[in-house]
Amino acid sequence: MHSLASAASPAQANDMERLFESPTNEELDNRVVSPCGRFESFDYKGNHFEIDWDEIAPAGAESEDEEGTPHEEFMAELDRYVEELEALRGASR
Amino acid sequence: MIASRSKSPRLPRVIWRRAARRSMRALTDFLDANVHGDSKARRKEIEAAVESLRHSPLRCPAVATKEGKTFRRLVVRDRYFVYYVYTPPRGMTSAGTISIRAVRHAATQNPFLAVRESLAADQPHAVLSTHDTTPAIA
């Protein structure tokens, strides 16, 4: 396995490192987790985040037989979705 | 005759679960409704971030375990968080799977702050929400 950064030029790798980060929980600021573990709140680089784990990992979701949509397929679907939004906006002008 | 083997590394496939698709559409709506900044560029960055995971799916530390699954988190431009679960390869037929579970943005502050050209006002024109309430387009 190799990293994407290692395949890119140093400048590209630096850009990527700046764009994509992977902080640990300890590296987040003001992190608070509710006693039940469902809600999480923290700050990261001046931005405040509130996480509801029931939305990210709904109860019982892991036992569902959901395959999911392949990345390329979903990105194409999203492109079409944006085109529709733009068309709607254009029509309303 | 021995079959030739591809020299390119087999990369894990990426799939988007239902909740992740919903959250990405909601984020797309928000970005699209905001008149500041380049919404397409932001979305492409998130797309590139997800694709980068294929080359290093374990680069992000585990941040939570739910129902036996280890959740990891990738941060894009300080303000978009991608939550995913990586399942390593099983046997010779699989290269592993990266299952995207959600894309979240900052609950406060302007998501375009510091990533856009100089503008007079910093307030976004759309309402920020961490909830996925946007119905999908059929």
C-alpha cells in the first residue's frame, strides 16, 4: 500500500497534506461527549462541530443488508443533481 | 502458461451508504445555495479526499466504535468531516472496502471562510444545519 502523497510531487503532496487531515480525538479542542455517547461536540481550527452519532451510525444499520452505492456512480448522480439544481435556478431567474 | 499479473496495486473500493448519500446531498444543497465561494471546487475537494482514502485507508485514526465497526474521520479544509469505516481485504478476491457513512460540516462559522476571494460580508445566505433533512431528487 502506498500513500497518494508519495506518488505526487512534493508541492502537490504539501497541498494535499494541508487539505486533508486526520486528527485524533485528543487533537480536537473542547471535545465533549454526552454520557450516553450519542452526542459529541468539539472545535477544530476555529470551527465548531456538533455530531449526532445516531445519524452517522443509526442503531441496527450494521445488521441491514445495505450494499451502498459505488463512489463513481454516486459522484455521477451528484453531478446530475447539481445540474438539476442549476437548471431550476436558471428557470426561476 | 502462467497468467500475467497486474503490477498496479489493488485499491479498496469506495461505497456510499444511504445516510452518507443523504448528508452529501444536504451539503451540496448548502454549498450551492451559498453565493460566496466556489461550491463546485469545495465538492471536488471532498470527492478527492474520499478518493485519496483508497491509497491510505488507515491514515485516519479510529475515533469511535459503534456496533462492532471502527469509525474513522478525515478532515477536508478544516471544516468538512468525512466519517468512514474501512474493511480490510478478505482473501484473494477482495481489495477491501471503504464505506462512507457521513459528511459533516462545521455547525458554526462560515464554511467558505478563508477559502474564497475577498468579500464584504462573511455571513452565509443559507441556514447551517447538521441534520439531513433534504429530500433526495427522484
